[in-house]
Amino acid sequence: MNKTVLSAPDIACGGCANAIRKSLDGVAGIARVDIDIERKIVSVEHDPDLASVASVITRLDHAGFPATPTA
């Protein structure tokens, strides 16, 4: 499992966090999703062979939360 930390500046509230969880819930290869609303960060534990960073970013984008990897 890899852990990827993404910056998602459009996170504003608990509703946003719920929408992000819904968009990633049940995706093969994603084991855990943590969201820090104040820091606007999404942390994803995932199997890169089943859920690549690009696919996670695409799902977040489609959910209305464009994200980029943090440095």
C-alpha cells in the first residue's frame, strides 16, 4: 500500500468531506481515506496497481474537488 497526500483547495466543510468519501468509497485498491478539512488535504492509502494516483485525482476532479499531490 502507498499513501498519497493530495491538496484539494475547494474543501470547505464536512459536506465536502462526505462527497469526497463517497467518490472514493468502494474503489478497488483504496484501503483508507482521511480528510483534513482545515488543511484542505486528502490522504489516501491505496494499492497503486489497482488505484493509481492519476485515477484518484480524476475521481476527485469529477466530484468537484480538483486535487494535486503535495510535495
